[in-house]
Amino acid sequence: MSTNNLAARLKSSAVLIAALVTLGYLDLAFPHPDLPGVWLLPALLFFSLGTAWDVTRLLIVSGRPLSTQICLIATGMVTLSTCVPLLWPACGMVYPVDCKIGHSGWIAVAAVTAVFVVMANEMARYDGQRRGAIERTMAGAFVALYIGMPMAMLVLIRQMHADDSPTWGLSAVLSMVAITKSADAGAYFAGKTLGRHKLIPRLSPGKTWEGAIGGMITATIVAAICLRHLIPAIGEPGGGSAGPWWSALVLGPVLMIAGLLGDLAESLIKRDAGAKDSGDWLPGLGGVWDVSDSILAATMPAYVLFAAGLAG
């Protein structure tokens, strides 16, 4: 890595971390009782729409002339779908407890709507001769669902146990990000130091089995720290249960494997598009997708494990 590239990478990382820490502090210090996680919405939209921009750009480069605007709109709809119940308290009303859609059901409503938004755009542009509507519809729906649904589930994680503890969901989100990203770092350094056997050289020549093992060990250690210290300290002031003793042995490896799959999924599309980075929004780091790839894949299993009680 060149000196200029390293400097750009450190600068982008510092700015990104400072912004996230600021929003996280506001969410921790000033949690809204009726709008849990409202301070984190700018970060959610940045990563959601920034990733959608990167993925759409790569699909266009690979010969699929999508509408970037429609992909961003569809992705934003799905991402914000789990915020719909927050409109009731924002208007001074109570979200009906007997609503059949519930909270997570809005993701399905938005997902179906997003698919038809993409299709409606193709209908409007169809002139009787233009080909490729099926491929463009499927590609646009992929962008909206692949990015929007995991991002919407991040909102669900943030809203967990909000009635009992307004900051428990924040501690869960921080734990998921810390575990997943520490696995990336552990795999990188273990691979650089001990890597001998390639994992999937066709997709990612730099990844090794030794790196994967190092990432799994790192993720498990960080999971144990989060479960025993971070979640009780932030999510349950004064202490509280952090789940069964073996939780870290499940949470760490599962999120590490999910994050690895997310990284490889990005590599697949980048190679198919003939691109090295997903974008250039973050100098030195690449595109937003280069940061969010593992998080997208880890959000769903994290949600399931947290809902199952592995974090107390």
C-alpha cells in the first residue's frame, strides 16, 4: 500500500469513525423514548443509499443500464420500512398493539412495493422495441432487497427491548458491528502472518483458511467481551444477564461466517463487473459497499440470535 493511499485510508477511517461515534453518543445520551434510534438514521441512510449507489454503478458497468434514481428510491423505501410504526408516536398516537403487520411485517410490505416500483419504471420507459426489461427489473429488485432488507433489520435490532431499556438495542447494534468488523481485521492480520492455504482464490486470492480461523477466534473473543461488558453496561445499566455462558461460541463464529459470505458476495459482483473497488466515496477505503458488505450479511443472523436470547 502506497504512502498516499495509506494516508487517505486513515483520513477516511478517522472521519467515518468520528461521525459514527458522535451519532452513537447522541443515541446513548439522549435516547428518544418513542423514537428509538432516531439519532442513527443519518448513518443508516448513508450506508444504505451509498451501498445502493455502488452496487447500481457496478451493475451498469457490467451492461445492465439501470435507473440509479429508481434503485435509490426502492432501496430507501425498504430500508425505512421498519420506521413506519414510529410515525404513530411522532404524531402523538400509540401504534396499535393488535396490528397484524406488527413491526417486522413492514419489511415485506416495502419489499413487494419496491419490486413493483422498479417494474413500473420499466413500464414507463418501454417503447415496444427496447429489450432487457426482465434483466433490469431483476437487477433493480436485487439492489433494493439485498441492501434494503438487512438495513431495515438493523432498525429492528435497534428497537429491541425499547420498552424495558431505551439503549439495549444500541448495545446490540454496536456488538454486532464490533464482532463482524473485528472478524474482518482478525482474518486480515492472521492471513498476512500465517496464511498459506487459499480459501477461494477464484473470488478473493488474498483470503486464506488460516485467516478465516484467525477471524473466527477474534470474533469469538470480541463477542465474549460484548456480551459480558458492553451490553450489560449500555443496554442494562447497573448490570444484567448477558445470556448463557456459551453465547459467544455461537454469536462470534456465526457472524464471522456471515460476514465472510458478505465479503465474498461483493467480490463476486466486482469481478463480474471487472472492478477493483465498489466505488470512490471513501478515499483509501473504496466505496461504501467495501465497508458495509459484511454487515449486510451479518444483520439477519444477528437479529435471529438476539431475538433468541443469546444476548440476554
